[in-house]
Amino acid sequence: MLSVIDNGAPAPCPAPFNLAEHVLAAGRATPDRIALVILRSGGAERWSYGRLSDAVLGVAGGLLDRGLKPGDRLLLRLGNGVGFPLAFLGAIAAGIVPVPTPAGLTAPEVARVVALTRPAMIVAGPGIALPDPSAVPVLAEADLRGFEGGPRAGWAMGDPDRLAYVVMTSGTSGTARAVAHAHRVVWARRMMHQGWQGLGATDRLFHAGALNWTYTLGAGLLDPWAVGATAMVLADGTGIAQIPLLLKRHQVSIFAAVPGVYRKILSENPALSLPDIRHGLSAGEKLSPALRAAWRAATGTDLHEAFGMSEVSTFLSSSPTRPAPEGATGYAQPGRRIAVLGEDGAPVERGMQGVLSVHRDDPGLFLGFLDGETIMPPQGDWFQTGDIVTMADDGAVESLGRSDDMLNAGGFRVSPGEIEAVMNAHPGVTASAAVELTVRPDVTVIALAYSGAADTGALEVHARANLAPYKQPRLYLALETLPVTANGKINRRALREEWKVTI
């Protein structure tokens, strides 16, 4: 039997369509219901659906009044506050294209994003890095918030295949890439409401991630709002240690996080009394069977893992109605068509290793990579994720790792080339190689091997100035020369083996 799953075509996306209008439609039927709760250790900020919808259209009107036009790009430099969803949905409501970026990016990193995406304006929160000097007009978050009560724009309806928003990802070549998504991507997410999340209108879903990340943006905001549920997020400065208390105090029914957050919570709370939790959601990095078992033992509920990436919304998952077997990620969601492809691009037999791929007709697949004004669409009938997997006879998929050298940093995929390009610019470095190292069971960090006269302290300072925190190496190893393969490429496997002697 070949490693192909065809779960049928989803219902076509309606037209005309607007992502923001669709996301808030269910909530507008219950305007007094709480849509958003921003959680802090000392309190919470609550927004009803009526207030949220009015504010989104007010922001849309304000952006248009500032001279932005449909199709213009708006770079978001915002933290975990209500300003982020207002800017994101307000821009889309007006036909403007938001470009969310991690708040921790450094000024040089933001400058590279600006060069690639060519925004007409940047909206920025206080203290968040901007290009210096900036040739792009900057709108302060406080001024954006002033649009909430202003004249409201109408919904900019149109072709569901048109550009809606852009997110950034690390390219395997070492340069950041801009991933262009259509309005229809949110329509595709309906298949994961039951195929992964078990999500309904009465749920209170709490996501522990940063709002600018696609996992949090999708599963933490867009999905609960699309069904009229309550979304909860952590305010800036609220630590992981506060999460168990917040889960109980706010009667959270579904919790979502990366495995590292679950691991941290369980290391300090081997038993958790969470009477309202039905299950947890995990994505961003592989969920180990041991961590899933520890959560079950601590809470009496299950963890459901999902696979997705910046280029395609989550399409493979465990779910409450079809839990994944031990060690497997899960099954193709209803309406999805996936395959495991061999080196010849053809599906392999079940049980054989290959590259996990999703069919190009999936409505959650990106439009292509944006470069200035050009969008380069994916090629071929299948989009290959780069993840090596096997498919069991019953369709369960087990992840075996990456086919390239991409690193995983707290759920973010990072190219080693991106880190190396920055670190090689230090005058005391002649060559460097970034690798992912296992330092404890289920715990990995980014490490940098290098040659040259620089010391660790100087490299740490250089990394902090030029790399977002999640990209910065946590370990450094000075070598006279870096090991290479017979073809002259860096031998990352040899580096990982050599590092085992030092840690």
C-alpha cells in the first residue's frame, strides 16, 4: 500500500471573502461574549466580541486615513498585547497586508525584513527594535490604539486567493524568507477545529506563545474566534511559572503550548489540579512520548500534537476523537491530502521513510515566497515539507527528523546558515557552524562551533546585538579548524559527536 492519504476535498472557500470578516463573524452574533483575555499574574484585560469588532474596523479606517491603500504592507513590531490583533485584523479588514515579526528581532534583522517585504509603514510598540535609520514611516502603537473609536471602515471583500498577510521564516540557504498567505488560509483552518483541537464555541483556549508566531496567531486567536470561543494569551512579562495558577483561575478548557513549556510546567508541578482542562495542544517541535505520558499522569488529560509550518497550516494531527498512537504525530485531518515521497518524487510504500508532503490544492498552502513585489509559487503537485517520516498501515505518521540541517529553537525553525552568516561577520571568527545539541533528555539547544581568536564573551555580545533571542547560540566551542566532509561541506554530524565529549 502506498503512503498516500486522500481525505476528500474541503468545501470551497466562499467568494467574495475577507479573512478578518470571517474570523469575527461568529462572535458578532454574541457581541457581549468575551473574545479575548490578556492574562497577567495580577489581573486580566478582557475584550468582548462587540468591542473587538468595532475596534478592528476603527483601526481599518484609521490606517486608510493615514494614507495606506489596499495592497500596501504594514510591518508589525508589537508585543503580546491587544495592539497586535487590532493591527493584524484591522489591516486585513481594510485590504492592507500585515507582516508580523517577532518582537525580539534586532534592528539589523528588521532591516533585512524591510528590504524583502517593502512595507509602506511600520507600527511599533515602545522599546521594540526598528531599522536605524528607518526610511519607512513609523506609527506608534499608542496612535494605532487611538483609531479604535474613530470612523469605521467597511470590510474589503474580494478574491479569497488574493494576498492577505506575510510571515517570516528561515530559509535553508541562511536568508530569511517571506511567506505569502491568501485570505483562504483561515477557511482551511476549519478542518483542524475537530481534526486537532476539539474546539467549540464554549471553549476557553489559552495559548502560551507569542502572538507574532504562526502557531499562536492561528491556534491561539484565529481558531477560537472563528467559532465564537474565548481566546486567552499571556501579557508581556508574565512568566511560565504563573501558568498553572492562571489555567485554574480562568477555567481554561484547552491549553496550547510548545513541548518546552509543558516540560517546564511539569518539572515544577508533577501533579496539577486543573478541573476544567479537557486536553492540551502541542506543536512547533516533536512531542516525546515521555512528555505526553507525564502530562497525562499530572492532569488526567491527553496532549494532542500537530504538524504544520509557516508555509502551510496544520494538516496532520492527533485529536480527541482520534488520538495518535504512542510515538506518532497523528493522522491527516479531514479534507487533507498528504503523501510520503521518496527521492524520485513518488509515494513510497507504507512503513518506508520519505518526505512528508501536502498536495498543492490544499487551501492552507501558501501562495509562495514574496521577494519585493514578486510572489514565487511552490512548484509541482506536492509541497515537500523537508521532514522525514513513515506512514503506518492505518495512516498514522511518525516523524523521524529533518532532511536538511534546519534547527529548532523553542518551536521556531532556524537555518544554521542565518546564524553562521551573522557570527562570521565578527572580526574574531574565521569560520563557524551552528548545530542543534541534545543537552538533556527531550531538551536541545543551539550551539556554535567556531575557529578564530574571538572569546565566548565577545561572541555572546555580538549575538545579542544581531540575532533575536531564540536564534542566539547557548553553547560555544572553539576549534582550530571545523570538520568537513569529503565534498568540503561542514560535517555537522562530526561536530555533534565531538560536542558530546565537552558537555
